[in-house]
Amino acid sequence: MLLWSILLAPIIFIIVLYVVPNFRAKIALWEPLVMLGSTALLIVLMIFVSEASQTSDTERCMDFVVKIEHHEYWNEWISKTCRDCSTDSKGKEKCGPYYDCSYEREHSPYTKIYTSTGKTYTVDEGYDIGGLFSSNSGSRQTFEKFIKQFNTQVATEKKHLNDLHVNHGSNYDGDVFTIYYNPEVSRIEPVTWEQTYVNKVQASSSIERFLPVDTFLVKSFGLLDYPKIHDAYKANSIIGENSRLDNYSNQCNALIAKEKQLKVHFLIFKNKSVKAGITQRQYWTGGNKNEVNICIGINDKREIQWCYIFSWSKKANFKVEIRDYIQDSKILDDSTFKKIIDYSYDNLKKNFKRREFKEFDYLNIEPPTWAVVTSYILSILLCLGLSFWITTNEFDSDKTNY
């Protein structure tokens, strides 16, 4: 690897130190090894930083809410004994007798959301997801919103054994209310979250060379960025236009996401050629390993002009089948779009298989120019500093003990 050539720097410095008589007398036998070893450690560090910066990637994953708990306000009695201590002028500690310092701890109401993959989200009093409810009772309002959405039975139980049954100005005395999800697609609450992984493909030209996409191409083709997660766990799956079917698409995705490890995006391009979809793939460097990205081109009348699908999955049949179905659909109105969403997820549930990126672990990642230049500069500075230390310290070639 190119970075290992940096070892030439300490070798050159060591040669210079031995060539100059005044310096040679100041070199202990072990000191050149310090310079070589320090430079080698610097190289290892730069290789790690360089590769991590090039291969680190973030994928968006999905699951759905399976349970929600609402904890009402409750008080807890904390039994505790204390005593006061002080230190005199001689540093000796003196303590008085123990006394009862028990106290009452207040717990504000909160709502806790559990997902199918074990993730949790907490909505505290005075805060609610998305700012949709009164800021004075965010957690309770959030829970009531899910009661209506799930339309399932609410269970009540007492979990707080030390509850003092203080109503705190309300009708609630510390109970825990629980609801479980409704498996109907329209009542699912989808959750989007992110995780990092190693993506060597994006940093190597051995598999595929992704051309740089500049701002001119982004504007010319109307290329789209990944949607950001907002309101704790929400993210759009239909990009390029505001669609009332966005949440429905996420609901369909969430139901099969855990089993298939799948994230789907529908990307809508208006009055653009199919080159927009091809360039979008370059812009997203092929997409993440768990994605199926369905690009659809429409005109002003919302007539479907083309469809282009990209994914790292080795299975290609779903790409052809979904593409043909979409192109045969003619018009992208809400009714047709819903049918496209249904067909796509039904097909992907049967045919999609996520590609394991571990198969690319063999790829060698070359360091970028900035890493090479930085490494050479740091190694030269390191060698200069160590050379000064070698020629000015108390160790020399005549001293073997230190």
C-alpha cells in the first residue's frame, strides 16, 4: 500500500544522523527503532482513518410500533438515612448521629413506544412527536392518538409499587396503560431509523466506478437527496413530490422490513428523461445494500414515461417485473399509484434478497490524496522531533545503561 512508502522518511533521517559524525556519537542503538516504530504506528493510524472515512455509510431501516405504554404521574417514597460530617483543622472527620432523610420523588407522566426490533422512543410530558398535540399534555395526547389509530383494547396495570396514589390535580394515580398494534396495514405506525455499516464498494473502482455528480447534473436532472428522518422516527418513502400515499408506502414497507431487511424509495421525476434515473444511481453510488429504489418519470399530465430501478440485490427478476407493471400503468394518479405500491411490495416480499456486502471484504481501499499528503507531512514532523530528541538527550552510543 502507498502509505507504507512513508517508512522511507525515518530511514532517510536515520541515515543522515549516522552520516554526520557529531550526530552519530549521540545515537543509542535502540533510538532508530523508536523512530521506525513511531512512524509505523502513524501509518497504521492513517490507514485506519483513511479507510473508515471512505467506507463508512449509513442505511435507513424500517420496522413498526408493536406496543405503547403510557405512565401516569406517580410519586415514590425513597427511604434513606443520613448523617452530617465535617473535617477539623487536623484533617480528622467527625460525624453526627444518623437521622431519617427520606423523601418523596415525583415522576412526570410519559409515553414509551416499542418497535418490532426492540427500539424504544419516549415522549415526555410537554413534548409530543411532531408537535401535533398540546404542549401541556404531550405524552397523554400522543397515547390517545395511538388508541384511535390502533383501535385495540387498552390494558391497565399497576407497575409502580411505591406509588403514593397522589392524584396531582388529575384523575390519574400512577397506572400504566398499554395498547398493542393492529396488524391491519392502514393502522400500522411505521418507524424509520439509521445505522452505519462498511461499504467498500463506494470507495473502490474494482466493482464499479461511480462518476462524480456535480451540482450542474443535480440541477439538470432534478436529482434527489435521501430524505431526512424527522419527528423522531419518520421519513418519506416517496421522494420528488408530496404524496398522500407516502405513509401507506411506509406502512407496507414496515410490515416486511424486518423479514426482508428492505427499504424502498419511490423517486418521482417530472419532465425528465430516463437518464435522470441512471444519473440518480450514480449520485447515490448505487444506493445502500438494503434498498430498492424505484425511479418513475412522468410528464405534466402525470403520464408515465419510463421506469428505472436500481438495487444491489443479485436477483434481477423483480426489477423487470415491477418496471413492466409500472410502465403498463400509464397514468400515475392516486388510485394507480396505490396499485403500484401494492404490486411492488407483494413482488419484493417474494423475490427480494438483500446482498451481503461482506463478499466485498477482499477489496483493497487505496488512500485518497489528502491522506497521503497528511501522512507524509506528519511523518516528517515526527522524524524531525525525534531527531532533535535523539541528538539532545542523555543517551548516546557509549551508554548502554539508562
